[in-house]
Amino acid sequence: MAHFLQNLLTASLHGSVVILAVILSRLIFQKTPKKYICMLWLLAGIRLLLPIEIRSDFSLQPQFTIPFAKITSMKWAASIPWIWGIIASLFVLYSIASYLKLKNKVQEAIR
């Protein structure tokens, strides 16, 4: 459980760096076609979903680790993975519900 929490926090921090890079690149490349911007967001999403870390000497992401000893000493640290799982499940349920709602709206649409 502790290993899961450490991986989750590290992946979230690295994902936030990638999201910040995508936002900055959108500001710089405003005339870029939208499909390339969507590909950048896809990279950010993949980074958030991957449980492994890809390391390189030429990486833009700093090498940082979370001091996990401070986190495990907290009383509520054991409930963090459960809270994360509940919130992730709610996002999945919301995504499915919004997909089905949109599918019903456009079911009789004509091209």
C-alpha cells in the first residue's frame, strides 16, 4: 500500500510537469493545427496513466523524489489510496454517463 502511494504521488508530480509543458507550448505555438495540440494532451494523459517512470539524461523533468517517511507517519496515510480509488471510480462513472447521454442525443443525427 505504501509503495502504491509513493508511485501515485511521483506519477502525479511528473504528470503535472508534463501538463505545464503542454500549456506553455500551447501559448507559444498558437497557430499550430489542433490535431497536434490534441496529441500533446494525449502525451500528458499517457504520462498520468503510466505506472512506470521513463528516465533519460536529456529529460526536461527534474529528478525529484518524495520524502515518503513523512507521509507514512501521518494517521490518515492509509486512507489516501482508498480516497484516490473512489475519486477515480467517480470520474469513470461520470465519463460513461456523459458518453451514453451524448450517444442518445446524436443517435438519430444525419450526416
